[in-house]
Amino acid sequence: MKKYELMFILNPEMQEDERVSLISEIKKELKQAWVKLAGEDDWWVKDLAYKIKNSSTGHYLLYTLESDWKAFFDLTKLFNIKKDIWRHIFIKLED
């Protein structure tokens, strides 16, 4: 399996319980897609380079994953329909 990073920008206006619930749901979906979570880093709220949905800040999350790249197709579809996930990107790491 190859290593990837998955970065999210979440809505910074979410309540704490909503954010915890969304993060739990993300981890559950990763597990169901046979993606191994090798590390996670919560960068909290940071300034954005440009406004997203009239906000100049976003809540950043970074996950290190081990998986086959095919799992990311279904995950991308799921992440795109979540209103509080503003952006996400999968990045392949060097071997």
C-alpha cells in the first residue's frame, strides 16, 4: 500500500460537538474504505489564502493514510456532499 496525505478545510463556525461528530464520521468512512489511518494532525483554525463561503478562516485537518488509490474515488464523492467540508485533497507521498 502507498502512503498519502489527506487535508481538509472545514467550516470554522461549526460547534464543537458538530466538529467532533464530523471527524468521527470521516474516520469511520476511511475505515470502511479499507484505508489505514497512520497519523492525524489538527491544525485548528488558520487564515485562508482566499475567501471560501465568505469566510477568511478555515479549520484544517491533516491525515496520513496508507491505502490503494482506488479507495479515494468513493471517499471523494462522500466528502463533496458534506456541507461543512469546504475543501479536501489527497496527496501521494514519496516512497
